[in-house]
Amino acid sequence: MNEFNVTFEPAKIKVLDREKFEEQINSIAQANSNRLVTIDSMADDKKTRAELRKLSKSLNDEKIRIKKEYNQPLTEFEVWFKKAVEVLENAISQIDSGIKEVEAEQKEERKKIVHELLIELTADTEVDSRIFESFVDDWAKSSNFNDTKPKKQLIDSITYVIDGEKQKIAEYKANKDTISNFCFGNNVSDTPYIRMLDSGKSVSEVMSAISEDVLFEKQRKEAEEKRNEAERQRQAELEKQQQEFETRKLEASFNSAASVSTKIIQSEPEKTKSSPDEEIAEVSGTEIVQKYRAVIEICFSSLEEKNKWKQVMVDNGFGDFKAKEFGKI
């Protein structure tokens, strides 16, 4: 292509009566400088301000008009030039699209190689290679490859990230075991506390939560046991009172319904042969302790009254006696 040649003549802008224009501007400015605005002069001041703004705008508009006319040849040149080179830009764009398409295919091939590396380097480990997907685009850059062969720096980078994840897994398992053992020792379920660990809480935070919960549960059980004990004592007292009430009730019934007579069969020990109604002497150390047996005859108006009396005696600890059946009187 031949050299692109353009010729142009620099335009000249000449201001006629430059000194006169500057003199008029200065005169107007000086006449309105240091103007003291008061309440009385407010109306005239606003009018003067409006006239000065109108003058400034008219001068600026004239400057814009001159600039537009001055740039007219350049504007026309830029329009022509853009249209002339448009076909060239189209050709460049077409080639650029082809290059990008090939580069995209090459990057997909490199990404495939990176995925294969991840699977290979995480084999026989607990690390899931899919968790590194966000790194793949960066690892698949052409600077990390010699053609399609991964550079050592790429392999080292992938290995470093995998080792970090392996360490995290080991720490997690250790923390989980610590929590589980602590829960087992305190006889609580570890499930909610493992969830806390999974949600991002540190092992120290989880252990603190377990301790607080265990202490709370211990205090709750102690309080519940105290309430239960108090209730047991209250029930026992009520039962005792009820039993005493029933005893007094039966005694009152016996006093009114039964005719009671007592007869002492033997009032002092005999040296003759003992009878069935007599207690034998017992030896305690070097002393002889003599016991006596008294036979009491109680007459009841009915068998039902007799059975009630027997039950009262048993309930009150007087169970060591023999009841003898007699006929009706």
C-alpha cells in the first residue's frame, strides 16, 4: 500500500480590534467590582447581574460558533476516513473471531488436562477434586503450559492446594473426634454439636457450648430431683396423716361397737414347767431376763370388726400376736 498522504493548511484566527475588546471588558468588570449590595439596592443589583450574565453568554456562544466553523474541515475529514477504513476493520474483526475460537478450543483442552491432573493427584485421598472448579480457569492459562504439557509450576500449585485441603480434612476429623468423645463422656448426643462445627464454628466455640449445655442440664436435673423429693416427702406426710386419721377413726369405732375385757393369765413367772401361754427365761450375758406373756380377750360384734382391728394392729407394727377364733357371744 502506498503511503497515506494528507495535506492541510493550519487555519488562522484573527481577532479584530483585540485591544479595544479587552478595554471594554475591563471597563465593565471594574465598574461592577466591589459592588456593595444592600436592601435598598437589591433590585438594581439583580438587574445588573442579569445583564452581565447575558453579555457573558453571548460572548461564549460566539466562541462556540467560531470553534465549530474552525473544526468543520477536520469533522469532514474524520467522517470520510472512518468510512474509508471500515472494510479494513471488518477484515480484522473476522480474523480476530477466528483466533478467539481457536484459543477457546485450546483452553478447553488445557482445562481437560487440569481436570485429569486433579483426579490423579486426589486419588486415594478423601479430597473431592470437584471442589477446586473455581481454580480451573486460572490454572488453564497458556502461561502454565508448554503447548499441551503442564509446567512444573502448575503441578506444584495444584499439589499445594490439595495438600491444604487434606490438612483441613484431618483437622476436621480430629475436631469431630474431640467433640464426640467429650459428648460421650458427658452422656449427651454429639449430633447438634457436629452440625455447629460444620456450620463454621471453631472447636473451642463448640466445646464451650457443650459445657454450658451440660451444666444447664445438670442444674435442671438437680432442681427436678429436689422437686420430686419434696413431692415424695409431701405424699409420705399426707399418707401418714391419712393413716393416723384412719387409725383414730377405727379406734373410735371400736370403742363404741366392741366390748373389751382383759384378763391376765399369768402375772409372774413360775418355776414349774412352762405352759404355752408363758414365755421362757432368756439369758443375756450373765443376767437372766424374764419375760411375760399376757392373753387379752377382745369381743367383737362382728367378724368384719375383728378383721379391721387386726389390720390396724399390723399397720401400726403390732404384728407379733396370735388371734384366737371364738364363737358368737
